[in-house]
Amino acid sequence: MATKRSGSRKFGPAASKNVEREMKAMKQGRLAMGRSGKKVTDPKQAIAIGLSEARRKGAKVPAAPKKSAAKKAAPTKAANKSTRKATTGATKKTAKQKR
């Protein structure tokens, strides 16, 4: 069975205009990222900026996706390497001191 879709739009017209404006600015080379001020070249980034501004203005936009807790809980490979190096270095020094 097919599910019924509601008649309302997911994004409001104000949000669409914001995204449209940001896409145009990106294509003209005028769109820059927040603090760094680097030029935006990725269309997905331009859309994200437009939606973010629309949210701030109170336009009808679904909430931004949350990062999953599973990714935060798992330690990174870099963190594992740094702790391993610290422990192995310490054991090598103690081994030399015993000799």
C-alpha cells in the first residue's frame, strides 16, 4: 500500500528563497564561509548556509540532523595511536633504566 503524503511543504518559500540567493552568490564567487572567510565552491555547502540563515530568521525549515551518539563514543584511531606511543615510550625508558 502506498502511504499518503501530507499536503504541506517540508520547506517554506522563505527558506527556498534563501537557498536560491546563496546558490547565486556561490556561482558568482561572492559566497564565503563563516570565520575563515574561504570561498564556498560546493553547492551542498551553499544550500547548508541558506538553510541555516533561514532557520535563524524563523522560516519553516526542518531541524538540522543531529550527529549520532555512536560516533562520539567510539575513540578515533589517532587517539589510540597517541596513547599507545606514550605507553610504549614509557616502558622502553624503564627497560633501559633497569639495565
